[in-house]
Amino acid sequence: MEAITLPVYNTEGKEVETIKLDTAVFDGEVNSAAIHQAITAYRANQRTGLAATKTRGEVSGGGRKPWKQKGTGRARVGSTRSPLWRHGGVVFGPHPRDFSYTLPQKIKSVALKSSLNAKVKENNFVVLDTLEAKAVKTKEMNKVLSNLKVLPEKHKASRVLLLSDNLDNNLKLSLRNINFLDINLTRDTNVYEVLSARKLVITKSGLAQLTKRLK
């Protein structure tokens, strides 16, 4: 497959050069099955699994037998905390458990490659030459995103994901109050956050690190 060429923009939104994407990662293939497995695993691992109900042995009270076993004409019963009674225990209810499981690394890599290829196919993959913040200025970062034309449309909720190989303190503080923006390091990014974003903005050095990670 021929390498895909993308423009590289500066913080003013001007094209300064072009870059060829590594065909080992950006091969144009989108493996839907791998993406589904990766997202299902990610969401399962996010579950706290704290839902809990009490069985008849855990509900307080019910120690005394309500009435004698025979002779009353009523059904026999041993406790007022029977699941058949009001205020009784729950049968087969949920209990705290761990939903997490491990997905093979190969599947995770294929899924992440596929999600990146999907963004490239959608023309939602923006390469930025460099991003620095000399001071904490959210207004300046908003201006950069506006120059790159990745701001969400009016009345439409859409996320933008910014990936970089390095995020210093000034940059983090400048970006954290932009409500439509998610930021992460390229070494920590995952399929779920890539596909959750409408636009993906990645620095040139971050792209090199991400490509190295997936090769």
C-alpha cells in the first residue's frame, strides 16, 4: 500500500510541511471485530462492580419463628425475612464482583491501529508541528484550536482529543478548562478515547512515538 501523506500545521493553522504516515501502522484497514473487543474490555474494566443486595441470612431481624409449625391453618414459615415476605432477603441478587479481564496485547494493538485508520479515513486526523505554553493561557490554546478548525459546531456536543508525547504543567493548566477537549499522552491513549472524539489532534513528535509504540 502507498503511504498516506498528511499536511502538518503550525499553531496558526498554516500548513508548514507534509508527512508520510508509516504503512506498518496506517495501512487503511479497520478491523471492526478487534475494535469491538477492545471497547467491550475497556468498559468492563471501568466497572466498579459495587451493586449489592442482602440475602435472607444478611437482613437484620427474623430470628424468631412467626408462628408454630402446625395447627394454625397457615403455611409453614420459619422467618419473617423469607424472600417471599416484605422486608425479606433477595434471591440471586447482585453482589460485589470484579468485571475486569485482560485482552491479548495483539488485539489491543490491532484495535488501536484500526481506530487511528478510521480517523484518517474520516479526515478527522490533524497533525500539529509542535505545541508549547510559555505561560498558563487558556485563551491562547483556544485560539490554536480555532486556527486548526477543530472547534465543535454550535449546539452540537462533540469531543476533540489532543495527543502529545509530552505535556508540561503550563500546557496541562492551559488546556484543562476547555470543556470539549480531552488530553492524553500518546503512550497512554486507547481505542475508546480515540473513537469517542470527533477530531484527533496529535503533535508530530507524538505521532512518531505512537507509531513506534504500535510497530
